[in-house]
Amino acid sequence: MNVCVFGASGYLGSTVYQLLKNEPSLDVSGTYLTDPGAFTDLHKLDVNDPESFSGFYKTMQPDVVVWSVMSGTYEDDLINEGLLHLLDHLRPETKLIYLSTDFVFSDGNGPYNEEDYVSKWPDEHTLSTYANAKIKAERMIADQVTNYAILRAGPIYGENHLGQQDERTKQLKETLANEQITAYRPDLIRTFVHVEDLAAAVVAFVSNGLTGIYHTGAKRQASFYTFMRKMTEMLGYQPERIEKAPEDDQPDKEMPKNTALSTEKITAETDLHFRPLP
């Protein structure tokens, strides 16, 4: 089976790529944009360039595509250009695995099931471009593709196969090392997922026959305040170093309160296990 990972050099994408490369039955290729990271066999590709994309895709002809390309404030360009190019090239039998986010639920009234209604963010919000692009991508895929799996995830944490830490933990370690006190919101509730568990889910969906939308992550939800206190303990510091941030704290004042994801569906239909919070 020929599998292509678009965005194979990133924090999550590199973990997915490494796990897939460990599967002897798979022929795996991957792309990067600016930095291949620890890999020497990735293909440099700007997915937004139609000619380059077309040439690469026609050469590879993958049986499964993993879309792990993320661009934050430029996410809309990835959807309006890169993902559109992919959808134009997909054959009906080719499976698409798309990594999405809990931010598709801007109302913040979780926990959410897979069939719950998604809602756009106000255009003036700093995260609206990213979140609304993810919503648009999900709808495009559902409208144009039948053989797909959309895996939604909340905050991703942990050390990946290459020894890379998530940005949130790296910032926390720096703050603690400088003997500073930091604060996190107790009212922002999320479903956290370890990077290796999410990558393992992607690998499972490469070979299983399941399609549709699936939520990933730990069974229990947690606030950022609770989660970061536990991470602080794991790093060898006193949890009292973490304080509660006020609900009107900027720049998170307009963040949705509860975007927790119900993960019963994926655990009921697969053998996947998501580790509990630290």
C-alpha cells in the first residue's frame, strides 16, 4: 500500500511518518515545505503550487493520503489552494485522512459528539482564520469525498518519536526554569491528546476500513489550569507554581469555554487507547 504524508516534518506529521515507516507492508512518502527535520527522504513541496503538486501527486499515486499540513494564520490558503488541489486529484478509491481540531466548536458548550453542529468564529478573532478554515475543509471533504476519515483533536502534548516537545510544554519549562509564576485559565476545558496516541490513531485509520468523523483524546477532560499543574509536577516542580488566571485575562478572553470532545465512538469501534492525563 502506497501512503503519502503531506506535512511529514512537523511535530505531529513527523511522528505519523516515522510510525508508518516502521510498517513493512507500507510504501511511505512524505513532504515538507522549508525544513525536512530529522528525515533525509522527504520531498520538498509547496502544496499551494498547482503545477508542483500535480507533478508530485501523479508520480506518487498514493492509495492513502494523510493531510497533516498546518499553517496557523495562513490555514485558509492551505484549504483554498493546497487541499483543493488534493481533492481535484483524489481517486474514489484513495482514502484521505485529515487532521482537524476541536476549534470547529466555537460555541464552547462541550463536550461534543461527532455529529454535533460546528460553528464559525467571529472574523475579528485572532484564531478565526485557522478555525474557520478547518470548518471549511471538513465541509469540502464531506461534500466531495466518500472515502475519508476526519480525526479531530484538542491540544496535543508530549514528546514525539524524534524527541520534540509541544510548544506549550517548552514554554512552561522555560518559565519554571526562570523561577517565574505563570497562570492558566481554570474555565477553559479541553480534551488533551498525547502526540504518539494521535499518531497511532492516524496509522490505524490508514489500514482500517472506517470512514467518517472521529474524536480523539483522553477519556477525561481537563482545564488548562489543571493540566498545566500536572505537567509542572511531571517536570519536577511544585504545582503551586501554577496559578489561576482570571476569566477576562487577555488574549484568551474570547476563547470558547468548553471544546471537550467525547471519544466514545473511536474507542468503541477500534482497539485504540488514549493515555489518561499525566
